[in-house]
Amino acid sequence: MIEYIHDGTFEGLLTAVYHAFRHGGDCTISRAGAHAPNLLDEPVTVEPSEELFDRVYRGIKRRMGFETLKNVYYLHLSEARGVDALILEYLRLAAKRGPRVNLAKNQDTILKVDRYVRQVGHEAHRFTGFLRFTRVAPRQFYAAIEPDHNILPLIAGHFTRRFSDQCFIIHDLKRESAALYNLNEVVMAGMTREQGDRLQQHTCDESFDRLWREFYQAVNIEERRNESLRRQLLPRRYWKHLTELME
């Protein structure tokens, strides 16, 4: 079986999808970091192609519907194990059924797609409230996150609209990538943990951070403390980047 291997970008994914559909036989796709060599599959590395990406992108949107295209993007951002093969399986099903494919809730493939899409969307929504900025220079702000999924492309637009008058950096430490807003546009770029640490050393708002923590403690009502509900709404894995919970 042929296994088309892409570079992990969305452009690379849809380029691999093109080659898989063109092949038409027994094949699968995977990203470079998830490929496991074996004696049964024949690996074929595909380079991202803007032309093929655009062709597949428009084809999915026109023939399978915008919801299907959105689901494919969310699946890609989930970075779940084996998700590229699931995307190919999903698109093959959508090619047969068209936009109504997402109504087939009796299909295991659609149920898996719904689960991953829901997880990514839910985490992206959470981080519109969980993200904490720190001022590192006049009108320059920095925030660090470590989400389970690659949600940075989804939340960057929200903060651009909300804080359109200030420059900021949202740094995904887990993937060493960042969204940089310069008052005109958002640019996605690589950023290491060390670079993020150096930025945080220039924090200008230590007094504000301290006041915010004091306020958070002051408004808590001890008699209504519910740790179980707190962890449910605010999972502990997110705490280390929340100003109010830092020591």
C-alpha cells in the first residue's frame, strides 16, 4: 500500500489528499512526524503545492460543502494519532455523499470526525478566556499557552479583533510557534521556549500581576469553594500560565 507523507502543514495535507485521490487505489496519508516505516507500505513523500492545495480546497468547498472543509481543517489541527488517515477516509465518504455526509451519524467515521472537531472547537473557545497577556514593553504584550491541540490559528483572529490597538505575541510553547500581531496583520512564525523566556524576563507589569492575584483571592468565597467543579471548568494542566494561579 502506498503511504503519502506530507510535511505537516495544511497545504501539505491537501496536496497529499490530491495524490491519494488521483491514485485511486489502496493508499493512505500521514504527516512526516507520525510516519512509522514498515515492510508493507511504500512511503512516498509529497512536497506542498500551492496549485494542488488550491484545487483541492476549492473542490472540497464546492462539492462537499463548507462544513466538510472546516471539519478537515479542525481534524488537521487536532494532531490526533492517525488523524490524516481519518481525513482521507472522511473525504472519500464525502465524495460519494456530498454535503449531506455530515448527517450520517450512524457512520463510525462521522462520529470520530464529530468528536475531534468538538474537542478542538471546545479548547479554542476555552482559550479565549484562559489566555493571559503580560506587558513586556510599551504597547507590547506576550502570552504563553500549551494547548492539547494546535488552536493558535483559530484564536489569533479573536484577539486581533479584541485588542486591535496593541501589538501582541501569543506563543504556543508546546509547538514552538507564535502568532505575532503588528497592528496591521497576524504573522505565524516559529518561536522557541528560550525566546519566550527572554521576553518574559522584561515584564513591565509585575505590580499589576500582583494586584490581579490579590483581587482573585479577595473575590473568592471560601464557603462556596468547589475544587471538583473548578477542575472541571478550568483543568489543572492550564493553570501554570494563568496569572491569578501563579505563586
